[in-house]
Amino acid sequence: MRCLIQLLRGTFIGIALLIMAGPAWASEPDAAYYHDGPLAGSLKSDKPLPIYVENSDHLWNRLFAAFYMRPSNLPSVKGGKRIQRIEGGDVIDFYGWSKTTYWSEPVVTARLNRLLDEYLEQGGSAMIDDRLRRSVLLRDMWAAYDYFIGQNIRRKGTVSDRATRDVLCRKLARVIRSLALPNQAIGMLPDTYAKALASGQFNTATPLNPKQNYLPTGLLTKPDEWVEIDFFQPDIHEDLSNRFITLHTRSYRARSYFRIFYRFPEGRQQLVQYLKLLDQEGIDWKRAAQNGFIFLKKDAPQIPVGTEVALVQFMMALNRELQPTPTRIVESIRMRNYVSTDGSEKEVTNTGHGMNVMEYTLKRQLLFDNLRAGGLRREPDNEELYRVIFQGDRDPDWGHDGRTVLFQQCVNCHMSPKATRTGVHSFASIVNMGGFDAGAQLGVAVPLSPEKSTTRGRRAAKWKTGHETYRRLLEHLGR
């Protein structure tokens, strides 16, 4: 009896400790991946992951793995010895670059064709009756379709390569159509940011310690604190179909839409006044007119210390009529907090440049497990990641830079060279630095009023319907 009491006591203590510590999944790294050494960030096995259902051999898991897991043979460090790795898995990007040949290899295309045939012949869309899983698998297959058809549009590879891609695209188009949801079902997809906050897994006050997971409560609900910015000014510009679309949205071919938020320490009015001052005193208009880009003056008015920026990526769906439709499912969030505005290394930040950076990405296994943490997991600060976004037509397999840590990607884009890209000069979105081809040349960003906060998704959807990849999708379905 005493032994039984001690056993029960030990069990209760263990349970109490687990409750106090929080769920293991919130802090423990994903066991499917290596986290140390030259294999860090790669998968331990090439077997399908239990993503869509617990059975790894389920057709949906096998189909997903065929498109989102692939081998690499790159040095773990530049100039080092090549090492075999298995990349991908539960990632948000399809690993295809313009000069990638992997997706044209006969053994690869044969495997993809077999799986797509199995799905179409066995009625794969009916195997899982869950709107969330259906919408995400559609998203995953849509990304693959856009990559393959994009390669054909650019006439990449041989005639045989293009013919093989066309066959794959026709099958992918049918898979995509089979997964499309009615508008009512899309409208019932969850608000995953709200679920993330409700999970209690994130610090909601700006942390002094950058190691703390942080997502602010008012990001999408308090426009007087977190102000969405845009260049959308239809009253002074007529080209609404091709303008006012962020570079990020364009890079994802509008399968995602992005929203950008600024938070100034004193709220919306401080930001509004600052943007007016920047417009009046901070722009080199002569240089902008000569070069087609907006340029800030070296002595442009500076942002206040404590300014925060959030870039939020949301998933697009396709309805039964195959119309792109915005959802509230968050695919990624990148947070930046300015501890200093001069790039000072003396401040304790995780970038070493006066700026803290945190990135959270969608993990399907969390999303499909009762929306744990809203499906979001923070990317490790020191783990190297591949960059697919903003890759051009001449980029080699795995991109020009291969794997680079998140901070280096942020610093390269927003704070390099250090002498000229600090503080406000690191805000590419504040003056539309993408130039004429990436949105209307309208100078300083405009704060959106709360009632216009949903326009990003609608404009991205409209832009997509005019893009060649979308027209080809309809053609492959006989529309």
C-alpha cells in the first residue's frame, strides 16, 4: 500500500511539474530534424512525415513529401566538404529555384506522376474531410503548380522537360480543383493569429530579452497602436491592377498576401506626424525622379527608439469557382524591434545591430493538432534557412547564398551597408524602395484607416487573376 501511495504521489508530482513547465512541444525542437552539427536543419529520414494524418503512409503524406522533401549535396560551410542532406519537410516554401534541375529528373517526375495518378484515380480529395487540411494541401500543390508552369512560361530546359512539366501541371490543376472549398467553408477557416495568442505560448509585451517568444496582442485588432501602412491611393493613380502589390506578394505569385504594420512608442498619431515630416523633409525628390526609386536623404528624420515593425504573411485559398480568396491563416510573421536606431553593437540584440528579429512560421503538424500555438513556431535564431523569396531567373539550385541564418538575411536586406541602412533607412516599406515595377511611385507610405485594413488580400486576389500562372491554371482545366 505504501508503495502504491508513493507511486501515485510521484505521478501527481510529475503531472504538476509538466503543467508548470508547459507543453513539451512549445520548447523542444522537432525530433524529425537534426539540430546540431553539419546536418542541422535537415531531416533525419526521407520517409514521409505524419503531417496530414498520423499514418505516414497515407496518400496525402506521401504526396506532400514528394513535393516538399528533396536531397541536397552542399558543403555545410562555404568552401567545405559536400555533405548529403535531406531538406524540406514541414516548411512553407516549395524548394524550387530557377536553375534547379532536380524537378526535371526522370526519376523524380516519374514518382510525382505516379502519386498524382494515384490521387486522381482513387479520389484523393475524399480521403480527408477537413476544411483546414484541404485548404493547406491545396496551397501546397498550388505552389508546385506555379513553379512548374513558371518554368514553362520562361521556356526553361529542353522541349522534353517542358512537355513533362505540362503533364504534371495538368494533373496538379485537377488536384487543386478537387480540393477547392465553397466560400462559406473558406470563411470558417480559423483566425490562427488569435489562436496563437490564446494558446499562452507567447509573451504579449515587448520583451527586453530577445530569446522570449513574442507576439503582440493588438497587432491585428488595435489600429491606434499597430498601424497598417500601404501605398494604396486610388484617387491619384489609375493603374490599380498592377500597382500597390508588395514585392513579397509578387514573389509568392499572390498565393499569399502580406500586411505591414508599424508601432511607434506613442501610438498612431506619432506615426502619422512622423510620416508627414518624412514626406516634407526626408525625400531626395530629384534623385528619385532620375532613378525611378524613392530615396531618403542622409539626414532624414529618424524613427523613435522602440519602434516595431511586423510583416505578416497570410494564406490565399481558391473557392469552388477557382477565385483566389484571402484567409486568416498566418503562414509567417517577421517581427523587428529597434533597441537603437544607429545600428549600435553595444546594445544587447540578437542581430548585433541594435535590432531584434523574430520569425515565426506555419508548422502543419501544430496547425492540424487542434491549432496548437496557432500553428506557429519560432525559427531558431542560429539555424540556417534557405531563401526562396526574391529569387530571380538566374538563381542556381538552393539560391545564391545557400543556407544562411535568419539574422544575416535580415541584416543584408534591411541594414546593409551598415553605414547607410540603419533606423529609418532600413525601412524598405516606408518609401516603397521597390521602384516603379513594385508599386506606384508615391513617396512615403500611407497609414491605412481601420475600415481599409482588408484591402491587401482583395487586391492580391485581383492581381493573381491577371497573372499568366493563373490563366494557365484555368486553361489546364478547360476553362
